[in-house]
Amino acid sequence: MNEQLPTVEARQGRNRQFQWRTFLISTGLAASILALLYLAFSAGTA
């Protein structure tokens, strides 16, 4: 049990970094897509 703890902690840390990176990338993509849609909508109505 004690021998597996370091590997489990390292794996959890890696997953946390991966989740944070994917969260930033996904939010950035969503924000850029929303900005493009808003620009296209405002240009189409104006």
C-alpha cells in the first residue's frame, strides 16, 4: 500500500495539470468562437 502512494500522487498531479490545461484551452476556444459569432452577428445586422 505504501509503495503505491507516490505513484498515485504523481498520477493525480499529472491529471490535475492536464485538466487545468484542457480547461484553459477549452475556455479560450469557446471565448474566441463566441467573439467571432458576436462580430459576425453585429456585422450582419449593422
